[in-house]
Amino acid sequence: MRLLPSRHRSRGFLAGLALPLVAVFAVTGCTAAPSSSAGTSGAASTADAGTHLVEHARGETEVPNDVQRVVVLEPVQLDTTVALGVIPVGAAVLNEAAGVPAYLGDAAAGIATVGTVPEPSIEKIAALKPDLILGTESRHSALYDQLSSIAPTVFMATQTDPWTDNVALVARALGDEAGADQLLAAYDDRCAEIADSYDTAGMTAQFVRPRDGILTLYGPTSFAGSTLECAGLTIPERDWEESISVDISPERVLEAQADLVLVSATDVTDDTLVPDSIRTNAASFPGLTVVDQSFWITGVGPLGGMTVLDDIEKILAGSK
Amino acid sequence: MTDRAVTDRAVTDRAVAAGTGRPLDVGRRRVVVGIRGLTVVIGLRSALVGAAFFVATLGFVLLALTLGDFPLTPAEVVGVVTGQVHGLSSTVVLEWRLPRALAAVLFGAALAVAGGIFQTVTRNPLASPDIIGLANGSFTGMLVALLALGGSWPLLTAGSLIGGLLAAVLIYLLAYRGGLHGFRFIVVGIGISAMLASVNTWMLLRAELETALFASAWGAGTLNSVTAATAVPAGLCVVLLLALLPLVTPGIRQLDLGDDVASATGVAVGRARLAAITLAVCLVSVVTAVAGPIAFVALAAPQITRRLTRSPGIPLVTTGVVGGALLLGSDLIAQHVIPLTVPVGVVTVVLGGSYLVWLLIHESRRRA
Amino acid sequence: MGAIVVPRVRAGRGSGRAAWFGAAVVALLLAVTLSVVVGANPMAPGTVLDTLFGGGSAESRFVVWDQRMPRTAAGVAVGAALGVAGALMQAFTRNPLADPGILGVNAGAAFFVAVGITFFGVTSPLGYVWLACAGALLLTGAVYAIGSAGGQAAGPVRLTVTGVAIGAVFAGLTTGLALTHPDAFDRMRGWSAGSLLERGFDVVLPVLPLVLVGLALALWAAPGLNSIALGPDVARSQGVNVRRIQIVVLAAVTLLAGSATAVAGPLVFVGLVVPHMVRWTLGTDQRRIVLGSMMLGPVLVLLSDVLGRVAVLPSEMPVGVVTAFVGAPVLILLVRRRSATAL
């Protein structure tokens, strides 16, 4: 009955896994068609046998150069891999019943779920025979050794870090830093485009998430807030207490005023989801719009960012 | 029988005959195991129940090794166990499934024994280590480690241990007033527990949704993060603590008869109680540090055992076996029967509670 | 646990009692005033007064009439209901640690609310109210039915054990449901904290009749409870219909605790601590305890709510979180001062 920790076993196992992989890649490398058309990755699909070293929150890991079967355990990783054209074979999702978020599009619809983000299933991951696993130290810390025994595992530190940093880490792991740069540049370009065509300079916007009466205002360091500011809008000044968001009591609802007020909801067509405090003061909130929570809050990543920017454009166009 | 065992039996029978209210049952067979000074008395019926549950546990372990999302045929599992099959299959069976199954058995035993000790010492069938704030304190410690300190696994374990033990110590200090009286202890426990629960609620409210989900899953008690690396040290601790049980049981059994009888037979009541409770607290802390506060095993397993063995007190060894089977069975259900991912603690609560309810209905029908 | 409340008659002279109730009325008025004047949005008392009489700006009218007044009304109703329910439970089970929640009220309400959120998309406090009421009533009924299966009236111990078991089962089901549905989890974690936010008059008024009926039943049953405290046999010898009193008490507890939980979510400590504070200062006459709890309960809830409004500006702490912080030290203080075998 062997109960030894698998760390030293995993290195031998890793070598055993890497060798046939490398052989397979070497043979198919020249004949492989370039990866799919999200336009960015797979450029180096030559006979680039070998691995590259990736530094991450759990140290350093040798990752194969041409990763085909990725399993991702965090939404930002899912978004980034899909955006880079490497559709994962498995992903941990927030809502097992709902599966992969809809905003990721048809390409992502077929991804197998390997459990929830907080509690992924090791066996489901192993059954998919991945060649790279991406996870988060602050959530999956206990599982690192087990995951490493399946495939090279790269961990990002926490999900609250700036999402652009995590995009860069995912791209490094996939060996496609150029792809990440392209994605982020496209995002910035789109921001500038919106800022120019709708002349957003000087316009204020506030993203609000209602939670049982309390209103959570999202600040410039949050995903939604940073996207709004990228598009040239300004989030009203306040003391953000070094956090991505600040809660306010409904008595202070007027502090959420801005030219554009975006209230998040799970169902954008349901008006009752707008909190009472805002509805009662509708006169103070002329520029009120209900937006979809699934990408404004949880859609962290390049594709989510673009979807939010599309939404912003729609709102700005509608309000003109 | 040793001298000690004879004395115990004589005292017990005399006390019962003196009319403490329990029917004199000269038909109870007992088995005494142990050497002079360290004895464990096991009734025959409880030995049988224990053996039955032990066999069930073995069956559950076999199931746990065979079932799973990683496709393995029973032949492959046998091959791994006999050492013929290697590679990923071997890793899956021996390093993922086996540690989890063994941890479930050991943790279940630890919780059940701790619950049994508590219920015996406080003479209250509803007593559970939860009342002394261990569950809530551990959760608080874990939340602090997760939300303020980054949340890597060793930090979470340490936070949970420290939080639980600090809560227990705080309750002890506040309840101690020239002696430790059970009632004051319970009330202070409820008070501190409630305050810690509020702190936890507040922290969960302020956390991001996925973080709160992760924390709540831990807070319900989950074996999902139990790996060989975490299970082995915790399992060893549990085994060591359980090995100390024979030192504590004689004192507990005398406490069961009431404080007066206990002091008359030379048991230092305060010390016996303290030793027993300390052992129970340690058992629960170790389990909670790794798997979170798994509810109801500590509460239900001793009661289930007591009813099955029809004994007046709580036979601790049998309770341990029952607890192990209960937790492992619940984990199997949580993993393989329920389609979505639920923590094992949810299953233990629902199963344990349902069984208690069924017992209550059954008992009343028998009496009516 | 072996500790039975031994009725201990405090020096309860008439003038002492009158003074107590006078002080309680003052405390209640003070709590209500604080609840209207103090809040997360600081306003001068003059402005509040002005707004109460029809003046004030749109913002002050919103704060006073849409936020604070309904909240105060809800706080009074919930506090009275929980205080009395707790007093009844403690008298009925003769257990000083009984709480209305042990009958499964909280577990039933939470389960129905979770099911409503998950499967029926209920999102407003008004929706929660009906679900929670239904859940509380049904589950308490089930506890009573199972607890008294076998033909006899349910004894307190049996009822307690049944309530704990059934309550645990449903709490587990609720947790399982919430953990597998993140949206429901998000809403449940807010509801389960126990809060008076967004509880407008439209939420409180429908359950007010239930609360009033419950309070009336409690006052009617209180004299009988005095006799029952001496033991069911003594009570019967005094001509008290024990069975009827028990049924009335349980009905009252269900109505009161169910309505309170329906409005505010589970507030556990109020029902536990308030009767003790009353008993400590006023004696063990159940009629006075019920009346006293009716007055002190709102004080505890409103003061906790006010504390929650100013403790974490600009946000608010839900009242359920604060009541434990306020009530637990009181409880611990009480148990440390008195002799250990009774509270």
C-alpha cells in the first residue's frame, strides 16, 4: 500500500509522458495544419520539439511547446485559451448546471466540464489525457501535486490579480506571447475606437451590482471598471479602499449617480431586478441600463472584454 | 479477566442494583480486552455490530477504489492492487482513491469517537463538539487565511487548526470560574459559537462569489482536497489519538454513572472530564483542519450506535467503526450518486438527520 | 444537559414591576427614535423631523420614508415576534437554551426560499416572505407530527430532538442546493444573514396579522405556562388543560417565529437572549416574561440594526450579524454572574 507523496514519482512520470509526446510532435509537426483561425496562435508549429520553461506561482514547470489538450480551471484561463485559438478539452465552470458561459461562442460550446471552479474533479481531468493544466494557487493549492502527476501544471497566483497579467501568463504557458500581445492590442484599439466615435471624454459611468439591498460599486481596478475607463469613460471619484469594489448602503444610493449607470443582473429583460432604491429614485438615474452579469462580472478575459466593449458601444449608441 | 475488570463490573452491577433507574441486565455479555491498567470493555452485541460495520467499510473501500470518473475496469484495479499494473492507473487507484477512502474511514472514526466522548461526558444526547465553537472557530481561521493571507493550502490548514483551538481555549477561559461546570460551558460555547458564526457570515458576504463558494464548500465539510500529502499526516495523528482512547475510557464510563459514583470509585472527576474532552477536541481539530467541519457524524454516529447495540452508554470503539462507515458511505454517495459536485458534509447531514428522524418515528411506533 | 429552570421568584413588588415596564417603554421609544434618526446616510435630526411632517428634500424623503420607517416597523414586528416566541419555547421545553429555531422554523424557511430562488426565479423580498412563511409552517408542522407520532402529545425533549434532526436535514438540502447553483448561493448568503434591508411596508403588512394572532395566543397561554413550569402533573392538578396549552403554545411559536423569519430571514439570537434578560430582571412569572419580551425584543433588534448601519460605513452590516455580537456577550455575562445551575 503506497502512500508516498507523488512528487518524486511525478518527475519520472513526467519524463515518461514527455518523451512520447515529443516524439509525436516531432513526427506530426511539419504536417500539422496551423491552429484555428482566431488568428493568432500556432505560428510556431514547426518541428519545434522540446519544452519551454514557464515560471508561475508554484515555481517553474517545463511545458511542451505545442500544446494540444489543455485543461483550464479558472474562467480567465478559459477565456484566454479560447481567444488564443487553443480550445481546451476540459474546463472547470462556475455553474455546472449551466456549463461553459455562452458569451464564449460556439467554438467553446463543446468543451467538457471537469467540475466546478472551487472543486474540480481530478479524475475527470485525468480521463481527458491533457498535456497542460492551468489552475489557481489560491483555490487549487491542495491539488497541485495530483495535477502535476497528470500533466505539466501552471498556476496563476490569484484570480484578483489584474486580468491582463493572467492573460500574459496563460499565453506564456501556451508558448504564444505574441498572441496575447495581439489580443490585448486589439482590446486597446477597440477601446480607443469607442472613445473616439462616441466622444466619451468627460462622461461618467458607474457599474453597480445590487446584492440584497446593498449596492456594490465597482471601481477602476475591477474588470468592469477598467473596461469602462479603457473606453474613455470616467468612474466617479471615491475612496476605493484599495479594493476592486466598495459596498454602499441603499440610503446612499445617490452616490452611485453618473451619466451612465449600469446595473448588473442575471436576466437583462427582467426589470424587477433593478433594486428598489434605484427604481424609487429613477429621476436621479436617467442613464440607467441593465447589463448581463455573466460577462460584465464573471467574463474576465480578452473575449469577455470585447463582449463588454460591444455592450458599451450599444449603450452609447442607444443613448445618443 | 484482570483485577480491574472485575472491580469495574462489580461496581457497575451494584450501582445499577441500587436503583439508578436503569434496568438490571444480567444477560449482557462483555468482553474485556487489555492488560492491567489499560482496559477496553466491549459488549458482545456491540462487537457484532462493530464487526458488521467493519465488513461494510471494507466493501465501501473496494467500491471507492473501483468507481470514479477515470475509466478503470475492475480487472485493472485488481492489477494495481496486486502490483502488476503501473502508470497513471496505479496513481489513480493508490494515490488518489485509496488515500481519500482511508481518510474518510479514519476521519469518520475520529469524529464519531469525539462525539461519543462529548455525549458521554455531558450526558446529553445532543451534545456535539460543535457546541464548543470548534466548527465555527476553524471556519473563521480558514476564512482569515483565505481572504487575508492568500489561501495556499498549508495556510488554510494552519488557519483552521489555530482558529478552532483558539475558539476552544477562549470558551474554556470564559467558562472557567472556580471550576468547569458543564452548563456554563455549554452556554459560553453557544455564545462564542454564535459570534464566530456571525463573523463567518460577514466574511462570506464580502468575498467574491467563487471564493465564497469554495469557502462554503469547505465549511460544509469536504474530502475533495484530501490528497496523499494531506491525508497521511492527518491520518497518523488520528490513529495516534485514537490509540490514547483506552487511557480515557475507564474514566468516562464511570462519569456515565454520575459524578458522585465516579468520585466514590476514585475517578478524579474534573481531570477525567478534562482529559476526555481534550482528546475529543484534538480529534475534531485534526479532521477539521484538513476536511473542514463535517457536520452530524459526531452527533449521529454515537446515537445510531447506541440504538443498534441497545446499550445504555455509548460504546466508543463500535462508534468509531460506525462513524468510519458512515463517512465513507456518504463520500461514495456524494461522488458517484449525486450528479453535481456536492461536499460530503451535505450528504452526512442529510443522511444522518434522516436516519435519526426514521429512528424517532420507529421508536414511537414501537412504544405505541 | 440536566439543568432545569427552577422557578425563582424575584422580589417582584408592584412598583418594581411598573418601573420596569416604564423603563422598557422608554427604551422602546428610544430605539425607535434612533432607528429613524440614525442611518448610513448621516442626516441632521432637524431634517428628519422636518421630513416626518411632510417637508424635506427628495433625498431625505427617500431615506426617511422609503428606508428607515419601513425598517423600523419591520424591526418592531420581528423583535416582538422573536422575543415572545423565544420566551414561549423556553417555558414550554423548560430548557433555558431553547430557541424558536429548534422547531425547524429557520431550516424550513431557508429551504423553501432556496427552492424558490433556484427553480422558480424568485428574487424579491416579498416573494421570499411567502416562501419562507410556507416553509416555516410546513416544517414545524412536520416536526410536531413526527414528534408526537405514537399518539401522545409530543414531550419537549422529543420535540427538540425531532426538530434538530429535521432541521439539520433541510439545512443540508439547502446547502447542497445553494452550492450547486451559484446564483442561488449569492442570494441565499444575503438572505441567511438576516437583514431588514429592502423590507418595505409591502413586506411587513401581509405578515402582521400572523404576528398579532401569535402574540394574542401567547398572552392567552402565559398563565397556563406558569403552572406547567412546575411540572405537567402539578399543572393538571391545578386544573390546567396541559394538552391544549401545548398546542396553543406551539401554534403561537410557529406563527411568530415563522413570520419573523419570513420577513427578516433567520435571526437566531434574539429569541434566545431576550427572555433571559427579562427573566433576570423581572422574575419568572410567564405573563410578565411574555409581555416583557414583547417590549425588549424590538429594542434588541432595532439597536442591532442601528449599530449595523454605522459600523461599516458606507456599507451596512446585516442585523443578523450584529445580534449575535450584541446578544452573546450579554448571555455570557449572565451565565458568569449567576450560579451555574440556572439562568
